[in-house]
Amino acid sequence: MLAGVMLLVSACSSAKAGTPVPNGAEAAAYVSAKFSATLDKLGDRFNGVDSRKSVLDTFARFDNRKINSTVTAVQLGRPPARLAKNHSNLDSNEYLDSYHPANSPVEYLLLGPVYASLAPTHWVSMPYTAGDLNECFWAGTQDVCKMLGAVSDSVDQGRAKTASSKADGGVELTADVTLDAYLTNRVVVFPQDILDQIGADMKTKTLQARIVLDPAGKLTEIELGGTISGGGHELELRSHYRLDGTPTENDLPKIPDPSDVTVLADSAAVSDFYARMGEIQGR
């Protein structure tokens, strides 16, 4: 555990729930001192031996154009099996479920009807190449790491607001996050024609972040969002990640029947597949 987290938890373990941590400290200075290093490294705490079940809701609206999706994710066992179900809340036919069974040399992707033209079967498989990558490359935590990066950048700029103890001995952090930090960390990836309409004045405005750590310093929840106007445009953003109970084997699918799997055998086939997927998503 990072020293910053240890100091933080130790300082707040006996504090009254809901009070600044420690009592009497100037909030912004305290948060910046205790959380900067912690936020920089929180992504590393998504290690491969932690079983967890989580939900991430993402909503983004630029004027009348919207993104609205939910990712439910499961990581279970040592080494872990991983499942991430990415479903649109605007179109029930648009979804992609990625599944990597423990120790499998391949990972599987279930194609929703919107992506049915990409393969003649419901599933595709491809070589699993992420074994040595940081957990932040996994679909279940990738966006969370981006959110933490945006918060960390803003805290480093002195935009931390409060740190309060919780009844269970955990800690809640709040901070202002600039839109510039949000975009730089690609929390949501916008098409270029939208980015071209987001002016410099909008990028200096802030969103609100809330981070919850349990008594052991483990991330249990993060929210980031707000509404920003400028240049005749309005941008509304909401992302909310939280743990969602204890995972079991029942949360994982069976390995797909080979007759219902299209095999993408090499990097060229995988690249072609994702290029065609990008064309569908760009329509």
C-alpha cells in the first residue's frame, strides 16, 4: 500500500464520519499533500489477484448528440477470468461483451446485432496479448484509470476540495476537474468535429469529482461529471463507477461453442476487424 494511503487511513481512523480529515486541517492543502501521490498510483491497485464486480455508467451529451452506456465487469480468481459487458442504453442492439477465461490463450467477443455484419457467428476470438499490460488496459477498468488520471492532474494543480472520513473508516475525496484534464485523459473519446467546437474558455471550466476509498485504501467508487456551456454549446458529462457485490462463477459465461466462434487468427485479421467496427461506430 502506498505511504500516502497509509497516512491518510491512519489519520482518519478515529475521526467522526463526515468531518474533514484531519480535523482542523485546511482542506485543499491537506488533500493535495496526502492524495497527489495516491491518485497517481491508484491505477496500479487494480491488480490481477483482486476479485471484484463493478458497474460503470457513462453519459455524454454535446448539444443534441449523446453517448449513454453501461459497462458491467467481473474479475474472478487467481489468475483471473475477466468479463466486461459494454451495452448502450440508447440502443439495446448495440453491445459488445469481452470475455477472457483464466489462462486462456484467446479472448472472446460477443457481437450485438448492430455488429452482426462483422462476422458470420455470434462470437469472435482473437489471440490474448494483454497478459503483461497494466490493468488499466482492461475494458473493466480502462475508463476508471482515465478518470483517476483527470482527477490527479487537477489535484496537482491545487483543485482538491475536501477529504472527509466515512462511518466505516474509509475516506471520501472531492475535487474540481478541468474539462481540459478530462479531454486530455480521454475519459470519453469525442469525434474530431466535436472537439473542434470546444473552445479554450470551456476547457478552463470544471467538473466535479468524488472518490471513495475503503478503510484499506481500496477504490470503491468514483463519480465525475457536470455541465459546461460556452460558445453557444452545452456539454453534459456523467461517469459513475462503483463496486457491485461479490463475484461468483455464476457471473461468468460458458466458453462459446467453437461452431459459433469466428477465429481471428493473427494481428492482421484483428486489425481488419476493428477497422470495420470503427466504421460502424462512426456512422
